[in-house]
Amino acid sequence: PDRYDAVAAQKRWQRFWEADATFVTRDDGAKPRAYVLDMFPYPSGDLHMGHAEAFVMGDIPARYLRLKGHDVLHPIGWDSFGLPAENAAIQRGTHPAEWTYANIETQATSFRRYGLSLDWSRRLHTSDPEYYRWTQWLFLRFRERGLAYRKASFVNWCPKDQTVLANEQVVQGACERCGTTVTKRQLTQWYFRVTEYAQRLLDDMAELEGGWPDRVLAMQRNWIGRSEGAYVDFAVEGREEPVRVFTTRPDTLFGATFFVVAPEAPLAAEVVTDAQRPAFEAYLEETKRVTEIERQSTDRPKTGVFLGVHATNPANGEQIPVYAADYVLAEYGTGAVMAVPAHDQRDLDFARAFDLPVRVVVETGLPDPGETGVATPGDGAYVSSGPLDGLSDKAAGVERIVAQLQDDGVGESAVTYRLRDWLLSRQRYWGAPIPVIHCPGCGEVAVPDDQLPVELPYLTGAALAPKGTSPLASASDWVNVACPQCGQPAKRDTDTMDTFVDSSWYFFRYCSPRDVDAPFDPDDVRRWMPVAQYVGGVEHAILHLLYMRFFTKVLFDMGLVDFVEPMRRLLNQGQVINQGKAMSKSLGNGVDLGAQIDEFGVDAIRLTVVFAGPPEEDIDWADVSPAGSLKFLQRAYRLAGDVTSPRGTDPRGGDVALRRETHRLLADVTTAVETQRFNVAVARVMELVNATRRAIDTGPGAADPAVREAAEVVTVALSLVAPYAAEEMWERLGHTPSVADATWPEVDASLLVAETVTCVLQVQGKVRGRLEVAPDVSEDALRTAALADEGVVRALAGREVAKVIVRAPKLVSIVPKG
Ligand code: ANZ
Ligand code: ZN
């Protein structure tokens, strides 16, 4: 029977691709290069539908660019450090590497099965010493540039995982990984100074407009959170140095009726009077139990405590009371605010709760906030505002007051960012050790480059159990070392790096994965990068995508790369859900990828995923039909078997109607693939399969050269989505494998223009004009057009027409009277 055998084809072509090294990156210099990359996977169990979808969406452009004549880099590797491996090792009494590398092997087998055009020879794992040696090397370079540093501060602490978390890893007040409510701890930790790059992270987004989804850019912009305003200095009782506040509304300075500092900011403990200290300390304890989200919530009743001192408004010398309140965050701006209750809702809520005065200084025409409880943040005429009175727009007000503050030396214009420095140290085992030694005499000393990597000591099971300090601290043979500078006894840093450090540079490593002298060869990176197409989930819109942009900018500053944005285009594939449930969260809630593949074959599943809708949209598995996909593949496969003309047959001279259809659809498929409308591309291939089938069965027949042309277009186009079936078809069509080495067919533009016929116009038997008309033009339309033709009108010279003979579509003959 003429049926496509998916299981046999999968086995056969996997073996072929491997033996033929079909997808090993070629770089002979003759062709343009393209780098197509999927976010590398984390080895948690086997692959699920989400992986399959993401990698298929990356495989399409990789295969397409190759067929279009590029050398393509399409690598694979694993983001293999991280907590789940460590938790598994604690449970099983084993080493995290066991779980990690076993899962990697499982996933690797699955990836091979999915028919992805991946280059396995460049495979990397971030937990291999050959890789993390360079993660450590990069850390040291960052440190030399002042971009990696240690400081003590209140940090996010996950009580369950017993480790600190970056701000980006706290979602709605909970640990991103385990969902436990995050608390605060005062600890000394390592940070990357990403704030130094805040403005460049914003500015360089101009390069990404159009190539990245707008919503990702918006999320990054929002996360970086640039605010323009001013610093204003207030003198505070009991303190010599003035206290700075950051405000976006310096023009409301005359409306400041009190002053608020974050409870955990050192300033609060410093200025509080003895009488108020017990109340303050009790409040501070309370604050530690409140999440950042709650603190910023507008619904939550305002709380706080008077510190017993006053601040002086630098504009009018007025004394205003100083409070500690948790709605002010220690880590934003300066950790202190001037409160203007009339024009700021949070301040107004606080003023009403603590019975503080509300003074309107901008007349907006709205009712008095002191009475309504609704602040008026809008523009208006300034009142009771000294030099601002008479002005009525915000820009002018801000300019005037800032100029005055600057003149008086009590303020200046300022820009702040919501972005915080990236907390990168973790008190866990399964990560890259921070390559620093602490010496009693020399302080912090970098591990010399020639002693990298600092390899993890071998720890298993209970030794890894979370206890608030790093498990590495208990490996005394490992911890105790001679100081590289003075030789005296010293200790290694026992924290490991956040795994987002590992994933911030892996795409560079793929360009020269076996380099033993450097993290990557700058020449290789220059040849392959930036990445033409990056594919991955929108859950990385902030974390990974912001960090890797930061890394790239630092590498640019180090002169190691010559671009500042590493990913030209980004595609966020949707999720595969099953009647509303997200499948990628856990295996087995509905659709099991492996079982689907066993039943329908890889190609049918790939095709189903692609055909379901635009790649960014979620797919509900209840709405799709893998059985229908398989049926379509069978139809396509039969076409290839029906073609009887030999390979190399010139399609010119073949059936014109089918050729027109072929090239019209080919043009559509090409555009659809280039604009990432992969579902549309599949729909057009389906149309072409139908048209070809009609041509064979009821048209010019299987021997017509146009039929071969159409079947080849189907095969090559289908190879993007259903590579196994396409390989079989290509072979049936008489070609030597692989179809991946074929060429994407050229659209013949002459077949796209609508067909016309030249109609000759005669007057008294002489040719007086010509018209380009449709072959099926009506006699009436042709008569009217002919009589209106310039040449005909001139030849008639005003004479009446006796007779018009129309032979559509080729001839109109006009006989004048007389
Ligand atoms: C006085 C004022 C008057 C303010 C007014 C606003 C409106 P964004 O836009 O988010 O940057 N603020 C400053 N530091 C803060 C902190 N650490 N915690 C909480 N709030 C803080 O907001 C800047 C405004 O938020 C600043 O401008 C300050 O309140 C407050 F009619 O100052 B404003
Ligand atoms: Zn020393």
C-alpha cells in the first residue's frame, strides 16, 4: 500500500542525518551565515509539548535559511545547574549530577526523535567544568570593572529553599520556584551592577523595535522604570548631613506637609528619638513580615510611626514631622519622600490616617482632596507656592523650582530607575562557585585565571540540605586554601552563582564551544552573531532577556564583541494547553507528548502544532487534530509517488494553470515563513497538494512537467515542518538525500502577473490601436473600450459608426458611415 510509514521513516532518517552529519554547522566562507537559536532547556525530566512547540518554531527558520543558501548555526545544549537537581539529590541521597545528566540524556534522545536540524557537535552543559570555568572567568572580568561587588542589605529570602532571590525571582511576593512567601534578611551578598547599564538597556531597545514583540519591550521598559524628577535636600533634626528625597513633582514642594522614610532605611534608626524608639522598633519588626507587593498596594490601610523629629522644607523653612512608614521602600529613590497629600494619593491616605494637614498648591478645578480623600495629581495653577505662583503648567513649574533649588544648593534635577542591581550569589551547591578567596590579611582576592575552574567539591545527599548557609561551607578541605596573594590561610567564598549568570552568555559559547583559551573566539562570534532568530517563552521577558542584554553590553565595553544587542529577532511561542490547563507546568495533565508521537508520528505532531495558529498564540489540544495532520501527510506523500516525469524535467511547457497556482502559493508560503506566519504557510502547502492532486486525477495528468514542479515545491516547503515525510518524498521524486540540501524554489514572477491578451483595433481595415485585455473579456466591454480608444477616436475623426465587429478577445473592427 502506498502509505507513509512514520515509524520507519523516523528511524531511517535519524540514522541518515547522524551518519551524514547533515546538520553539523558548515562555515566555508562562501555563503551568508545565519544563527538560529532556541532558549536552551533546563533538564527537568523529559521534554513536554512546550519544548516540542518552541523547538519546532525554531526549526522552521533554521531549515528555511539553510534552503535559502545560508550556512546555519543551530545548536543545542543544557542550562544544567540549578535547584531542582539539588533537591532531587537531597531526596535520593545522591549527587545532583546524577539526576541532571540522566535527564539530559533522556531529553537528548527525545530531541533527536523530533527531527530537529540541530548541530549536536556543539552541545554544551553549563554544569560542565569546561563551561563554568568561563562563567567564573567572566565574573572576574566583571569584578575588575567594578561591575561585580559585595554589599550588605536586606535581601529577598526564600524560607523553603533557604537561599536569597533576585528581585526578578520574586513573583507577587512569592518565590518564583516554590511559591513560598518571601521574607527579608540582612545579608552580605554579591551583586552585578546592572543599574549602571539602565539607560543603555533602555536606549538600545531602539535596535529591537520591530524584531522583538512589543509586549516584551514594554515589560523591559517597565521593569527598568525610568523616572524623571529631582533630588531635594531636607535638613533633619539630630543630623548634620541633609536628607535627600527623590520626587517626580518638585513643583509641589510647597505642599509638603510631612516627611516619610522607609522603616528599614538606616536613617530611620538613626534619627528616631529615645521616646519614640520602642514604637519604632516594634513597627520595624512588623515591616519585615510585609511583602514588597503589599507595601505598594493602594488598598492596604497606611501604617507608620512618628520618629519624634522634624525636617525643614528647603523652599520655605517650614518644619514638618518625620515618619517611618512601610509604603516608602528602602531600595527606591533615596528611601525617603517629601509627602504632598493634596496631590499624591498614597500621601493623602497616610495624612488622613494620621490626621496631618492637606495643603493644595496646584489648583486643578477639582474638589478639595482634604475633603474628598481623592488626591489631584493633574496640572493647574500654582497657589501658595512662592516663586511658582502665576505659573500654570507642570513643565514650567518644575523648571522654575529646580533652578531655584540648584541655585540654593539644596537640590538638582535627577533621573532614577526602578531597576535594582542583580543579586547573583546563592547559598546553594549546584551552581558555579564564586571564584574569590577571603583572606584575613588581603581581604577579597580573585582566584588567579590559571587556577580556574574552581571546581565544586563532591557533596551528596544530606550534605546538601538547606541550612541557610551554603553547603560549600561544610566542605572544609575545599574551603580552606592558601591566599593566592600572601600565602596565609584563607577561605574560599562559599556561595554559588545564580543560574541566570550561566544563561547570560551561552549563545556566545556556541560559536566556539570547545575553545580552551577563552569563553569564545571573538572572530567566531563576529561571523555568526547577532542571532538572526531567537525563540523562547515569554516567561523570560524580563529575567533572562534583560540579563543577557546586560552581559552583551559589558562584553562590548570589554572589546570582545562588536554589537550591543545579541538577538535581532525574538519569537515568543505560545503555550500548549489542554482545555485551559498549562501543560508545561507538569507532565501528564492531559496530553502526553510521547504518547501523541507514538500514535501519530513526529511529523503529524509537528504539523499539528504549527497549523494550530500563529506561533505566538496558545494551542488548546482539544481543538486540534493530529489524525487530520497525518491524513494530510499521506496525501502529500502519494503525490510524490504519482509523479512520472523524470527528475530534472524542465517545468516550462508544463500545464500553465497548475504552474500559476504553484508559483502563487510558493510566493505566499515564502512570505508567510519570513513573517513567522507558519500556520499560513502550512495552509498554502495544503492548497497546493489539492491543486496537484486535481491536476493528476482530472487535469493534464501525472506525466505533465508542471506536476513534478508542484510536487517538488510541496516537498521542499513541507520539509520545514514535516522533515521525515519530506525526506521520503524527496527520495521518491528521484533526488539524492537530504532534502535539507535542496534549494528553496524561486518564484517565477512572470507566472504571477494576471494573464492578458492583446486585442487589435481596426478602423476601415487599418490597425489604429491595441488593448491589453483579459482572455475572458466580454464583447460589450471590449466594444466600449475600443470606441473610447484614443487611436480609434482620432481615426474616426468625428464620423458616425456604421458597424462594429467584435471577435473577443483578439479583434475589434470598426466601419464608419459614408
Ligand atoms: C512628592 C510627590 C508629589 C510625589 C506628588 C508624587 C506626586 P515614580 O513615578 O514611581 O518614580 N517616592 C519616591 N521614593 C519613594 C520610595 N522609596 N518609596 C515609595 N515612594 C517613593 O514615583 C516617584 C514618586 O514616588 C516620588 O515623587 C515620591 O512621591 C514617591 F504630587 O514626591 B513624589
Ligand atoms: Zn592574603
